[in-house]
Amino acid sequence: MVNYDLTHLTQPEDQNVWGPIQDDEALFLYSIIRGSRLNRILEIGGLSGYSAKNFLQALSFSNQGILYTCDINPVPIISSNHKVLIKNALQLTSDDLDNKPLDLIFFDCHDMIQIDIYHKLVEQNIINDNTILALHDTNLHYPSYQRWGIYIEKENGYAHQPVERNMTNIFKSLGYDIFSISTDATKHSLEFPIRHGLTICKKFKQLVYQSTPQYTYTIVVARYNENIWWTKGMKNVIIYDKSDIPINGSISLPNVGREAETFIRYIVDNYDNLPDHVVFLQGNPYPHITLGDETFEQQIINSFSDVVKPLLTHYHTDPIITPDTTRDQYDIYYIYFGLKVQESYQDLFEGECPDVFPYACGSQYSVSKSAILCRTKEFYMKIHKMLLAYTDVSFNSPDYVYNPNAMSAWTIERLWPCIFDSSIKVKG
């Protein structure tokens, strides 16, 4: 049986104390530290050392546990694994914290410089995505029992320490999940007049619920001038940029051939060093996909297979074109006189030409390495040359003349599944 020594929690039943954390709050922090087996803790603001006693007692399970207390005023040193730093917390260095990431940081000095401290420690990798943030004094105090601080009319309570409440909102905007120990006015009486409040912030990590195969992949993005915020945090992303002002870290290309030229170029340039799976996306992929509940990247990974698949959408088909198809019908279905998909198919592939060509709108596919390698590098170089040769401005004109040595991006959009299908034989 585990014996928890909580003799350091000595407050009266009403916990009507000012300055230190209340024992209920201390117990919650104690359980987080013990439950998650945290070892490295920094508190900003030490006062008389009541919270430090709680942290150190929670750390007693480990011979690696250490508490750093930073305060501009002297704070009692409680044990050999308690390091007191008497300085402005903005002057903290990674050396002060032994150059290792923190497991938990406790903000309790009621000054907005704590946000600056947070950003500084993030830059030094002392705070990372595993670090838990704890903020004290985030609850309201209510009339009849306490009237001090900024009155919040909507909630009929007083923000006795508005700084940490403001910081909580900022951390939420930075992507943290938030949980607060808080109360409303109905929970208070003369026997329990106040709850100072404690807020916990933690970055959420997707919980993997099934084994994930080990494979490599690359996400290829064809950008013109789209906002590619959605790629932030994704792994293995290559951005080809055809805008006048390419973004940092991208591969700049001339603005020709639309996304098809980008995707073919990637294949040609990486043909001998392809990952297990390649995903082709436009700069703004969202109009052509339907997202589920998981992260975009996880849904991309879930799409991987041994063949070509439309990414997070279904196959689309154009209506069958006949000599009787009218101009209005072309416009309704967003198809063009110059597509000439059947003609291009017959020039590239053997066998009977299909009547319809199922395809993913926007040329957004998840493709396996084996599917790409079912064609030779020379085949892709031929397609690339045809894309660069396509300059016909009469694409949507009834007078369009088919050129077997040129191909539009809209045509190859409909031919991608054929290109990656090994059962379809290439001419020559």
C-alpha cells in the first residue's frame, strides 16, 4: 500500500489564507506530479515557501527530483534538491535550470513579465510541448466574503489577480488545453469563503489507438499565393512555390504548368530516392477534401495504401462527351473543349480507351512508391515536357486544335489514376 505523507498541508478547514496556495490546490498539484512522475519543477514566486514544501514532498518519490524557486526576495531553502534563485525571473538562464527541459512551471508572481519569461524559456527549449504550465489565483472571489480586485460584473465576482487570468487566455490562444480548479458563488459560505483558483495548461498530443506501420512519407505542396498555415507542425513537407515572393524554406519554381508540373517535377527529381508514400496537395487543399475528427496529418497517414487513392474525397467523373454535347453543358460541368482526355489517353497508353475517367478534383492523391515506380523516369520526363509545352490560350474554345506533344494540367488531372495504374500499359 502506498503511503502518502501529507503532513505538510496544515491549513485550517476553511482554507482562508492569503498568499500561498490553498491545501486543496496543493493536493491537486501533488497528484499531478506523482501521477505523471514529474521530476523538474520551476516556481516563479516563492513567498514563505509553502508551495515549495508541497512540490518537494510530491517529488520525494524520485532521487532525480529538483525544484527551482525564483524570487526577487529571499526564500528559505528547504532541502538539498531545492535550488533558490534570487533574481528577476526575466534574467533566468538555461544554465540556472541545468540546461534541461522543465516538467512543470508554476506562475505565481502576478506580473505580465511571466509571458515574456515563458517565451524566453521556450526559445531556450526549457519549456517544450511536454511541459505543464500551472497558474495560481485564476478564480474569482465573491461578494459577502471578499471584495478586493477588479469587479467582473457579468460573473458578480472580483478578479483579485487578473494577470494569471489573462495569461490563461493567452495560453489557450497558443494551443494549450486548459483545466481550472474554480468555483462559483454558490460554493461559498462563512465556512469556506474563498477559492483562489488553479489552472493547468498542457499541449494535447493525439492519442494513438492502433499500431502504426513504420514507413516514410513526403507531403508535396504546390503553392502559388495561398496561405499555407495548415502545414505548420506537419512533418516531411516540401513546398514548391510559384509565387512572385516565395516563402522561406520553399523551392521556387516558374509559374507554369499549374500543380501538375509541380507534382511531376517532384517525381522526376526524386525518382531514385522516393519515400514509401507521397501525398500531393494544392496550396489550399480544403475545397477538395472532407476532414474527419483526427488531425489532418493523421488522416493523411491513414490514407496510405499500396495503390493510388484520392485524398480524403471520392472519385469524380465528368459526363461522357459526345458530338452533341453543347457549350452550356460544358460550362455546367466545368469541362473544356480542350481537355481531349481520350485523345491524350490513346497517345500514351495501349488498349481500349475508357468512356469515363474517375479522378480526384485538384489532383490531390495519396500514392505509394510502388505505384509511382510502375512507370519509368523517362515516362514522367515526357509528361513534364508536354506540360511545359502547353501554352494554348484557346483551351475553352470550340476551335481548339489538339496537340499530341502538349498536355494541360486539367487533362492530367483526369489521367493521374491511369498513370499510377500498373495494369494499364504504356505505348512504346
